[in-house]
Amino acid sequence: MSSLTAPLLETGTSHATDSFQSSDPDIDTVIETVRKTLQARGRMALGQLVYSALDHGAVMVSHPDQTLEKVIIVGKSKSVNQWIAEATSVGKSMWNWAECNPIKVSLMVIGLGISAFKANAISQYMLSVAAYFCAWCKRKPLPVRFLGFVALMSVRLIVSTLVPPTSPGFGIII
């Protein structure tokens, strides 16, 4: 496992766009303690975060009834005004991020515009690629098919991040 030589974020600092700043000082203290512990050990939290996200996703898929029950409980835990305030806070955080990252925002808007303008061409290309991939999978043995699927998912992560409207196309292939 690789170790850090410098902290990813300076400890003890806060910025207007920090999503980890809460209104509860106890939570901020816990976050700061975890950050310092990880830094002292030369570790990153990414692995644990990915594992937790996958675990959460698996529970959501395998037990949708429990997930729906939890969603209802969380939905009823706040009043409508509190949810509106929460949504407003998220909107302001997004706006602050957009103001701090004008180049990224510009590239995202340009990419979305191009994908909307060329939607028909993209859909035809995705359809031909999907048909080719399905035919290729039928001709190959299972281990090669598995490696092809892994490669497809790797490409999907990159392409869907850069051109979000292509994500459903990959879903059709799967």
C-alpha cells in the first residue's frame, strides 16, 4: 500500500467550499482526529470509503425492502422546511464549487452541449459497439469474456464520467 509524504488537505484549515465542515463541532473534531491518524500512519481513506460504498450498494440491492424502510424513516426525520434548507445548502455548496472551478464547469457544459448536439451520432455509434461486443462475447470462452467485461467496465468509468449521457448505453450492453 502506498504511503503519503504530505497531507492531502492541510489540517486545521477550513474553506467556504469544504463539504466536511458541519454545524456540529464534535463531528469536525472526529473528522480532524481521523485525518491526523491517517496522516500519521501514512494511509489514505480511499480503500475504506470504496469498500463501505460497495457494501452499502450491495445491501441496497439485496434488501430493497429494508432500504425503502430506512428511506422513509430518514424522510420523516425532518420537516419540509428542514429539507428545503438542506437542499438550499447543497445548492449553495455546488454554486461555490462552480465559482471556484470555472474551467471544470466550462468543460462539463461544453461536453454536455456536444453530447446533446451529437446525440444521434453517439447513439448510433453506441448501438454498433454494443452489437459488436455482444457478438464478440458469444465467440470467446468464458475467461476471455470476463476480461472483456472488466475492460468494458473500466472504459465505462472513464467515458461515462466525461460524457454522462453515454451511461445508459453501457447499461444496455450489460
